[in-house]
Amino acid sequence: MSKFILSCCSTADLTKEHFEKINVRYICFHYELDGVEHADDLGQSIPFDEFYKKMAEGAMTKTSQVNAEEYKEYFEGFLKEGYDVLHVCLSSGISGTVNSANIARDMLADEYPDRKIYVVDSLGASSGYGLIMDTLASLRDEGKTIDELYSWVEEHKLELHHWFFSTDLTFYIRGGRISKTAGAIGSILNICPLLNMDNLGRLIPRYKIRGRKKVITEIVKRMEENAQDGHDYSGKCFISQSACYEDARAVADLVEAKFPKLNGRVEINSIGTTIGSHTGPGTVALFFWGGMRTE
């Protein structure tokens, strides 16, 4: 059996310790905070609470994806050591990084004709994309080959559901996802948009929910409607949050009460600095396995 590396981007929003535990490698995106560039390194250089505090105080953020040359150097390090690579990218619906990874793969093909580099568009983001990586690691540990894992993830990636809500519209307005007029009205009415990822990996507003308590209930209802085996769901459930742990904990408590057969407790992670640069503080995202996303 050939040696291979499971790999992704830092935007999968698991902790450094989690990545190490499941033996998954990652390459870091980049972001700017008030004009100073940093690596999106899972909160190692700038802790997440400090990052979101600065955003709330008005700091400006800007993000940049991994470019083809960075991917080439990253992949080549594994190829030189005799490893094949299965790399899963942040959704093409919100980033062009999969194109950069494909360019790097093609650049290396002639130089390493006996090595494999599989590039996968996750059509996912944050800890939902992280849940895909966690599952792939488990399947690898059960003995699946790189070819089997590539086939599996391409077949099943749209079964990973992503639901998001935000209690703070500031950064959705700043990023143009919500108009200033709609944002002003929404803030006055205490509207919390509930969004999900469609089958093209795009973040789509689905519902306008009034009030924090109501949106917490509604996001869990989406899991009740869509989770594999309904309330008998026995897979893992991940949550990511941006400086609103209490809201995330409220969602997790409700999920654990509704789904007694969960595989372990709900895991709560932080939304990383790349995705968080666009959401700002106040976002909670819920991830679980369900039926195929078709729209």
C-alpha cells in the first residue's frame, strides 16, 4: 500500500491539537489586520478572542488564499519524501483556492510521474469542512487507500450539512452580503439571518429569524429535518463560533438533548481568522451528516 498524506487548508477550523491527533496536515491561508499580514494559523499567533475583540473595535481585515506557488512548495515537500497526497480545499463557492491547488498539481505532474496528488473541492467551510477531514482520517485508519478515500469524499461531501446564523449584522453589511438598508432594519428588528451552504458550496440566506433564542431553536430544527436517521443520528456533530461561545453552547446543549445517539459530545471550535474576517463576531455554525444537498 502506498504512503499518503491527508491534507487540507487551515480554513477547516479545527484546533492544532485536533489536526495532530488525527494526523491531518494543513496549509495556512493569510489575512491582514489593520494592514499587517498574518498567517491564519489556528489562533496560534493571535488568539481568537483578541482577533474578534479588535474587529469589534473597528479593525479592518482582508484575506488572501493560498497561491499556486505556495501549494507547489507544500505538495513537493511530501512528494520528495515518497508520499502521495489527498488535499481537500475550501469550497470553490467562496474561494478560488481549489484552482491554485490544481495548478500546483499540474506543475508537479511531469516531475513526479509516479506520485499522486488528488485535489478535492470540499464544497464546505469551517468546521463542516473539518468534519469531512475528521471522517476521512477515520476511514484512513480503518485501512482505506488514497484512491478509495478520494472516491468516498467525492461521493459523500454533499451529505455534510452547514447551517449558520449571526446575531451581529455589522460585518455582513460591510462585506456587501446584506445592504445597508436591510441591515439597519434587521438590526432594529433584532433579525438573525439563518443561512446554509447549497450544492455549489455557496453561502445562501434561507430564513430571517427574529431573536437570539428563536434562531437557536430554529438551527437545531434544521438538523432534526436533515440529519441522517433523524433523531437516531449517530454521527459526529461539530459547531464553530466567533466570539459567542454561550450561543454555541446553547445550540450544543439542545443538539445533545435531541440526539441521544450522537457519536460523542458536540465539538465546539472557533471560526478561524480567514472566515471570521468576513463574518465578524456573533456567528454560530452547525455541521452534521445528512441527505444529499441538492439546492
